[in-house]
Amino acid sequence: MNKTQALGRYGEELATRRLTATGMHILARNWRCGRSGEIDIVARDGDTLVICEVKTRRDGAYEHPMAAVTPRKAERLRRLAACWLDRNDTPAPGGGVRIDLVGIVLPRKGAPVLTHAQGVA
């Protein structure tokens, strides 16, 4: 595993902890749909299916993680959500499907800063 992959895994672990602490139930992590891509975290928030993208950045490196969901990325996440429902033979839940983003910034010193944005796409 290279440094970028390790950083991503660390961020996904932090995001999973945050989501479960808020009462979400994690259904899957790093779920792949063929060549279409991967969903970092699939969760249930009450009667809502949550597709969660996780972006982790070191402080000062690249753009802020909350800028990561572009319209193109949002469309891919919507397609992946439909694929997850289809592959798991699950009808769309009563609360629908929501796409969230957990952005994590790792400062040079101190604790990671997590931002959870609900319904970003």
C-alpha cells in the first residue's frame, strides 16, 4: 500500500467512526461496481440510504476536500447508488438516497478536522 492509499484508508476509518457515532448503520465499505467505480461507504440513516464519499487531505496540500464532489463525480455517485440497489436486490428506501461527503483535513499538528456535508449531490 502506498502513502496515498494509506491516507485514504485512514480517512475512511475516521469517517466510519464519525458516521456510526451519529447513529448511522454502515452497510458496506469500498464497494465496487465493476468498472463504474467504488463507493467509499454505504450507510443507512434511518430510512435513507447514504452513499458517502470520503476525501482526506494533508493541510495545505491540493484543494480542500469539500471541493471534491464535482457535477461529474456526483453523477457517477448517483449511478453507483443505483447499481448498489440493483446488485443488492433492494428497492429504494422510503427516505430515498442521499449523497454525503466527509472531508478530512490532517493538520501538521493536532487532531484531524472532519466536516460531514449531507446531501451534496
